[in-house]
Amino acid sequence: MELTPSGHLDGFARDRLPPAAHWPRLLFELPGLAYPERLNCAAELVDATAERFGAARPAFHDGEGGTWSYGELRRHVDRIAHALTGDLGLRPGNRVLLRGPTTPWLAACWLAVVKAGGIAVTVPAQQRAAELAFTAETAACSLALCAADALTELRAAGVPGLAVVPYGGDGPGDLLALARRRTARPFRAADTAADDVALIAFTSGTTGRPKGCVHFHRDVLAAADTFSAHVLRPRPDDVFAGSPQLAFTFGLGGLLVFPLRAGASSVLLDRAGPQQLLAAIGRHRVSVLFTAPTAYKAMTGLLDGGSAADLSSLRRCVSAGENLPDAVWTAWYTRTGLRLINGIGTTELLHIFVAAADADSGPGTTGRPVPGWQAAVLGPDGRPVPDGREGLLAVRGPVGCRYLADPRQTEYVRHGWNITGDRYVREPDGRFRYVSRADDMIISAGYTIAGPQVEEVLLGHPDVVDAAVVGRPDPLRGQIVVAYAVVRDGVPRDAATAAALRSYVRARLDPYKSPRAVVFLDSLPRTATGKLQRHRLRDRRGPEADRARRGPGADPAARGTA
């Protein structure tokens, strides 16, 4: 595929795109996806939206009573962009690391970097020095914008050639101080091509070393013009909120791109746990919510426990980040009357590409391909399998996987499709049903067992708060099924409880799927977006490590019972 002449002076990112032969087939057949050759997505999200809906319309709420209008957002973005190019020497194509809590200022920095022609590389606020060094060095970032109260780890990373500039502090070199001294005149957006790189998003590392996913300016808008426009269907008077950070594409879309594209507003919370989300919904009259299944489960528990949260403003609730268990969907619907919009998306493809909403949403399936996308279930030969048969989920649309100089590109893109690594079944009615991650399959004594299916049953037990099921190497069976369970307070973590959980599974699934070992933990390892890190459980060193993390018998929370 031939690229448009670039507006970047620094060609690092484009030079490290995979060869065109390793790209998936891209689709732009849906009306609204015919983008012009010259395009700056930040200008579209801020300037064009302000002109279309009016500068006085609210854009961001800070969670503490402060609100920025679209006009104010545009002025902040433009002044920061002037400071970036004037004081800090940013050139189009330079990569800029962004680190801080989810606030309007972080969002403004992201928009300013992209509007100035830079490439945003946003990292989770809680990342440590080693992770920060890996990201900054892999993306060859020359500049970092970091919240003034979050500098310690970034400075400890000691990345050569990385200029670290704080924002939100009181020093004369603070980015916002530089921006205030800059002219208030509008900043002319960089003349970027639609296929110039706007951001590099790193995967969360659930399967190993994180990969840098390269996304163009047109990709950012395509996510809004497919899933958001046709499935979510936001309105200008909507108020968005959610738990994912802007470092994750789930949060970038749900809390920044989608509301700005629709002329709506977003509540940006620096703390967004289940309790904070419930409080924010009532306080800000949130109508569109984005969070993970674990948060919906926790919020349902708080509501069942007597929380007086006012959810009357909610009309759309999106769940993604990991598979949505049927029990979580049903409990939320029973408690609130709201049908969760289940979706699957990946960092490689920026956002959600299979989803279900309204009457099409229900327990048991993820949904259908989002308009603008195609999906299929492929067999080992790369051809679609018959409906009802399990295989690998393959998708294609206006956004495709492009890893930054990473040989794993050819693992993800095959036969012109993006192969997500999920095992699915396409039902005869066209809906797609999740089975497991491809690496979550357990082969035990010749039987093939999907770990998430066993997890689903365990999560239906009233004593189980969270659960994960993985395979452990076994000399006799090849692997055995091991369940890691978090139980509610007061439930004994002993052999009797383990036996009860095994019996519960055996009564609902084929007996060979019942766990042969149950390990009780205080919590399961998850990423910042709530994704379960099963590889960390698979990497545990057998029964001895499960029996005690601090020595034999020392930690009942880690006791394994067979």
C-alpha cells in the first residue's frame, strides 16, 4: 500500500512500519470513512467540533466541579501546542511520552501533541521506572510531559536524551507556565497526512513483552465513525465517564475521542474505582459509562449491599477489556435494567470491532461485527469454518495491526486478516460467541478444556468474588485444571471450600472440566484496565509456590488444595 506524502519531519515511526505485504486488508466501504489525504485528528476533534456545535458547549469535567467548554479546551490546547513547538522544539513526527492521572490537562496535552504533529505515547500513571524506560526507548521519545506530582519514577528511569517537562506544578519551566506566557492566538494544526502516525499505543503485556501499536490520524477518527457512531450512538448532550486510563485505547476512545467527535462531554477522574464511578454517575448525571466486567461486578455488589447511588441518568454502559461473563451481564441488568454493550477490541485495532447493543445484547454472545468491520472464524488452514464450529477470530476493517518494528507482526496478521488470538464460534444467526483466548486452552488427558468456561461457572457461586482457571503441567495428564479463586470475606480458605467449589463445577460441566486443584488468593493479577494476567498464574512454580508465597504454611491466602 502506497502512503501519502508525510507531513512529518522526523520519519522514525513511518520508517519502522511493517512492510505493506504484512498489513491486513483495510476496508473503507462504510459511508463516512472516506477521509481526505491531509488530516489532523486533533483539529477535527477540537476545532471542527467547536465550530459545529458551538464553543460554549461543555467538553471536560474534572470530577471536582470544574468544567471546560470547547472554546476553553481549544485555547488550552493551542497554547500548549505553541509552547511545545516554540519553547520545547517539538518537530512533526517526534514522539512525546505522556504520563499522569486522567485529568483534563492530560487530555489537553495529548491533543496539543497531536495537533502540533507530534506522536503521542501515553503510558499508565502507575508504570514503574523499568517499564517507562522500555516504552520511551522503544518509541525513541525525545520529550516527556509528566504530571508534576508523578516525576519520581520517570526520572528514575534515566532514559538518555529524554527531556522531562512537568505540567501542573509551580516552577517556571512547568509546561502550563510556558503555555500561559504564549500567545492566545489560534495554533495552526500541523499539515499531517491522514496516514501519518498520531499515536503509538503499547499493549498491556498480558502475553509477554509489550508491543508498540502504530495508529494513524485517520484511525483515531475511524474508531469513532464505526463503533461509536453506529453502535454506541452518542448524543451531544451525553456525559461520558469510565475507569480506563487515556494510556489505554479503550479509555482514549471512550473518554476522549468518542465524546469529542459527538460534541458531548466527558468526566475525567484521576481515581475511578467502582465507588468513585458510582458517585460520579449521580454527581455529573453521567449517561454513557465505559469500564471492565470486574468493575460492573463490583458496582453490582455495592448496589446490592445498599449503595444509594443514583443511576437514573445512565442510558449506555459499555463493557470491554476482557470477556464479559454471563453472570455479570445478568446481575447488572437485573439490578439496573440496563443492557450492557458487550464488546471486543484490541490495542492493535484501536477499539471495539465486534459488539452488541440494545435488544441484540444479552448473555452468551459478544455480538456482531461493528458496521465498517468484517469478522470470521478461521480454521488452521486460514479458511472460515462452518457456523457452530470453534476457531480463531479474524477481523478486518478501516484500522489494521501495524507493530512498530516488531517481528510478531506476521503472527497477528495472516491471510489478510487480523488474528486477535481469541477462540470464537459464529452462531447461525451471525452473532459471535467467545470461547477463550487461544492460549487459555487446557489439554488434560486428551480432553480440551476452555479455562474461561470453568471461570464462568465458578463466578456463579455465591462465595466466589473472582476466579481464574489455567493449566498446570502434569507428568501423567499433560496438564491439570487449576482454579485460582478469591472468595468473599468470612469464607474459609480450606479444603472443604475447595471441595465445594469443585463439586459446584462438576454439577454444571463435564466432570473432566472440574478443577483438580483450587488455590485461594487475596486478589488475581490484573492489568490497569482489568485484564486478567493468566500468564502470571501459569508461570507460578507449581504446588509449592501455590501453597505459600512466603514459606510453608505462612500465607493461608495462597494455600492450594487438591
